[in-house]
Amino acid sequence: MEAPTPLRAWVLAAVLLGGSWAALPSHRVLPEHHVSAETGAIFVQALERERFQEAFVAGREDGGAAAPVTFQAHLSDHPDLPRWLRYVQRGPRQPGYLYGCPTAAELGTHVIEVLAYNRHTYETVAQRLVITVIPAPGGDPPYQGDFLVGNRNVEELLPAAARDMFLQAAAGVWERDDLRVTNVTSALDRGGRVPLPIEGRKEGVYVTVGSPGPFSPCLVAAASPRSRLRCSRGQQPLASCYDTFAPRFAVRWCNLTLLQVRPSPTAPGPVWGPGVLEDGGDFQAPTEVPPRDLLPGYLVTLLVPLAVAALLCLLLGHLMCCRREGLQKRDLETSDIQLVHHTSIHGDTEELRHMAARRDVPRPLSTLPMFNVRTGQRINPMPSAPDGARVPLLPR
């Protein structure tokens, strides 16, 4: 007996859904990793591919073959990293690095979510990186030098071995052994250009080195205004000591910057007043509230605007009703010739309006040669008596 059509559809959907679930890539979550970082010092956390490679199921089945892995990192519940933390990975077959220099404003705990993505099998492995930023015991070093290394990329100076080599070379120029790397920044983050795709071209790295002691005479001479002037002319800067960075690190002495960081004053703590409860004390909330008389405030809020509005209405009524001149007063103060002229203009206007309504009307008086407005007497413009031009239009 053949199964009903709806039942066969349900069975087929279940088989297809089960096959699609079996084809989905796996996702695993590694235990949290806790690290600490000090203010005023470089923090570097390497994301090794091998550590995440062991969590991939396909890697274990294939005998641990190394697959390209891409990392993504962001702050927990946020789409981006903290402002003091940066991430770099040159390629999927190279490790990634989280690096930065926290300041006193970043004290506390920062939870970073790291996601490793297998480019071959589409598997993902997640891990939470908990970074605890603590204050440095001695504070920020007061003397800091910013060196530009032109033959390196930023990920080449992030490993501890490369930083130790740079500190040894800086100690020969600084003439001190108590140096530490406080920050590492790519030249692209400071406005540098991407180098041409030519063998040996690097982006450049700014390495900041700090020390509790003052600068050496060699560094002071290299950063002097006279040395800057020589650099602007295309000449070699002043350097009275042997360059211990060469040939491993090509330091561009024209970009050397020396900084003296003054310790920031600590903000005073809160001063407790007499209202602070003692240990073990209970807060007794007031049970009764004294009554407040709200009538004066209500009257002021309501009556003052009404009084102002009444005064404005009286002033406006006086200006509009009691200050009018009137038609009779205006006519008495106006001369007769102006009134006649005004009346003639109104009469002509009304006549033109009637003409516009009806075309079969007699010729208007205004179009006649000469006429008297009051009497309607017409004077022939044709030749007449010699004194005809002196006949007045208006009766005297």
C-alpha cells in the first residue's frame, strides 16, 4: 500500500534536512584564556595557528595537516576592538597578533572574542581572551624615544625575540640598559603610504622606547634643530655615535622624536562627609514629609501671565480704536484740488471697470478733448476765439 502524499513529503524533508545538518561545518569553543597587561608597556598576544588547529575535526582526521586559518577578534558584545588594541595578520598561513599599549583610562578587564576560521573546511573555533589591565609599578617612563624602522613590518617586531634585539641595539645608542618597549605602531596607522609590491619594500614601524634616565648626547644631537635643518636639505643628520641598529634595523634618524613625559597628577579621592553610614549601620528613611504650601507658586504661575496678556490687549485696543484719525478729519485737512484729483482717479477707475464688463458703452468722458469734472462742460479743442485757451476748467 502506497504511503499518503503528505507523509512522503515529511519523510523526504526530514532526510534532506538531516543531510544538510550533517554537511554543516562544526563549531567548537575553547576554554577562556586569561592574560594581564600593564599600562605604559607594549602588550602582545600571539594567536598561534597550531593551538587552534588541534581543535579542528578535519585536521585531526587528516593527520594534523596545516590548513590556512583566518582570525577575527572583537570586543565582547561589540563589533570592534578597544581603541588601545590592534589586530594584524599578514596571511592565512601566518599567526595573528593582538597588540597595543593600554593607558590609565583602560584599567580593568577587557573580554576579547577570538574566532578562528578554517579556510578549507569552513570550521570555526572560538575562544574568549580575558585581558586584565593593571597599573605599572613605576608608572610611565619619563623619557621616551620614537624610532622609525624602515625595513620592517609591524608583525616582524611584535615577537619577544625581535623586541629584545631592538632593545639591545637601542641600549648602545642610548647608553643605558634599563630600556623597555612601550609601544609598536605601523607606519600606515600614522599616515604612511602602502609600499610598492617590490621585493624588500616594507611598510615601516614606529617603535617607542622608554627609560627612566635622560637621553644620550647622540640622541639629543640627532633630534636637534640643526639636524632637522640638514634633513630638510637632503643631508645626513647629525649623529656623533656609532649606529648600533645597522644592519638589522634601518632606523630613519630624520624621523626620530624624543619626548619627556611628565607624570600625570593623581586625582584626590572622595572625602566622606558626616552623612556616611558607619559599618553595620542601617539607614532610616524619613516617614513623614512636612506639608508644603503650593498656593503662592500656583498663583504666580497662573496670574502673572494673565495680567501681562491683559495689559497687552488694552494697549493694542487703545492703539487701534482711540488713535484713529477718521475720514472726516482727513478730508478737512486735505486741500480741495487734491480731493478733486483723488475723486477723478476713482471715477476713471470705476468707469474703466464698467467698460471692461460691457463693451457697448458710450465714449468715456476722460477720452474727450477737454471737460469739466463738476459741471460736465466740454470745450471744443478746435480753433476758437483768441482768448479761448484762457477759459478756466474749474469755476472760480
